[in-house]
Amino acid sequence: PWISVGTIPPGLHTRLRVSGCELLSDGSVRGSHLDGYDGWDFISFDPESGRFVAADSAAEITRRRWEQEEVAEYRTNYLKHECPEGLRKYVGYGQDELERKEPPDVHVSGREEHGMLILSCRAY
């Protein structure tokens, strides 16, 4: 498992994975990957070094396991090859829309739950 089941307190938890690539103005691509847990950074991946970076001691367990399972090779391939190819393909599909000059219509709302402010942002 991603985190040992014995260490997870009961209740609802959130896991967020952000993985993608950015097309830079010089035509190069920069990839990034971050896993979060309950609103906190957990582990990230540095595609240049091919290494995972644990945010704390709990994430060290996952880092060691992923290094043993060769997850880094998969992430490197995705961030350096698959993601840039897909990005260039889809940018080509929506070039006109990407180049439009009108700003998006943005709506932000918020609510407080259990002492935590939860914000939502929608852009159209």
C-alpha cells in the first residue's frame, strides 16, 4: 500500500497527485510530479536526477519502496517522453483557443469545515 494501513487514522483522507509537463518559451519541456496527502506534500520526483524526494520520515518508506520497484524509471519516461509528446499534440489541437486574448471568467467561493477554510476556484 501507499501508506501502511495501520498508520492511517479513521475518517476521510485525501490523496492528490499532480504530474505533468510545462512547455517553455524556448521549446523545451519541464516535467514535474508531486504526491500529497491530506493537504500536505508527501513525496515528489525530480526528473533530472531520477530520484524521489520524501517530504518527511513517513514518506521515506514510500521513497525506498518505489526505488526498489523501479518506479523512478516509469516516472522519468513519462515526464521526459510521454508527457511532452502528448502536450505538443494537444497544444496543436487547441492552438486558436490557447492564443485568444480575452481573460477567463473566474469564480471563487469558500466555506469553513472543522476549522479549515476550503476554497474552490472555477475558471470558464
